[in-house]
Amino acid sequence: MPSSPPAAPDPEPAPEPAAGRRRRSEAKRDAILRAALAVFLREGFAGASVDVVAATAGVGKQTVYAHFGDKEKLFLAAAEAAGGLLGDTPDAWRSPLPATGDARADLTAAGVRILRAVLAPDAAALHRMTIAELPRHPELQRLWRQNAPRRTLDDLAAYLAGRDRAGDLDVPEPALAARQFVLLLATEGRVRTLHGTQALPEEDYTRIAAQTADLILRAHRRA
């Protein structure tokens, strides 16, 4: 009886396209950052461990090291990415700024939204923790000098530059004026709330934002 021909070997699986690998890598990195932020906020820097971060993210510890190198670099990356990762932070950083043509009303409305983002519980807790870590990680000072994601600062600078072109204001350095506006807001909000440990009365959001808008407008009033 003739023997059966040998079965053909299973075909080799096609290699995963580079774009797919890249997407999976980015998804893992995002999951690690989210897990790291949650663990650092819960445990503090000293109490957090890479093992717990990896377990929370659903990846191996070596995957965390492959993406970030060590715990210190992971902490810095999580702090830098916090603006887009904090779950209870309102969408103030990403939404378009108001633009009604009334500069005081527009800056006041923008200021209220920025204050809510700065004083959101997780954002305030992260800020307190990074202050505590500054002696060991002075590079965190660079992150908190910015006080807002780049898009918000750029949008504010573009708005102020537009008011300058329209002749309403005299703003020779719009980027500087935008940063000063955000820093004034954030500092006043943090001082009033003891760095987020006490709630800010609802009416004070508008009051602080309006007072800060007035300061910026008076400083840039056209002669």
C-alpha cells in the first residue's frame, strides 16, 4: 500500500507590519505611564515600585525598564505626561480658548478653566509630590515652570498676539504674557488652597480669573 506523502509544513506566520508594532509599543507605553501616575500618587515616590507599576499596567517589569530605563526616569516621564493622563482633570488644556472679542471676558473664562485643571485633586497631589522630590530631582523644576501643556500656552499667546494686531492691546511678547497669565493664576490658586489641600470656594474661581485678566490687560494697555 503506497505511503501517504508527508504533510506540508505549516506556513511561517507573516511578520507583523512595523506600524502595528509601533502602535502596540505606544499603547504599552501609555498604559505604563497611566499605571505609574496612579502608583506614584498613591504610594509616593519612595513607596512606589517598578514591580507594582508593571503589575498595574499588565506588562512585565522588563517592559517598563525597556521603555523608561529606571524608576527615576519613569517618574519624570509620568510627571511630564500628567497633563494628558490625569483622569479627573477637566479638558481645559485641550479645548479651544474662548474668543468672543471681549478680551476681559475671554481671559476670565480661560482662567477659570485653567484654574480648575491646576486645582483638580490629582493634579494638585502630583504638584505637591514633585515639590517634595525637587532636592533629588531638580529637573522637575523645568516641568513645573511650564505649568500648562504647550497647546494652552500657544493658544493664549496666539490670542494675545491677535489682540495686539487688532490694536486692542500692546503685547510685544505674547508668549511671555501667556506664561505670566498662567503662572499668576496657578500660584494664586495654590496659595489660596494650601496647594490643593483645601477646596477653593466656587465664586473664587471667577474672582481670581477676573483679577488676573485685569492685571494682564492693564500691563498691556495700549497708550
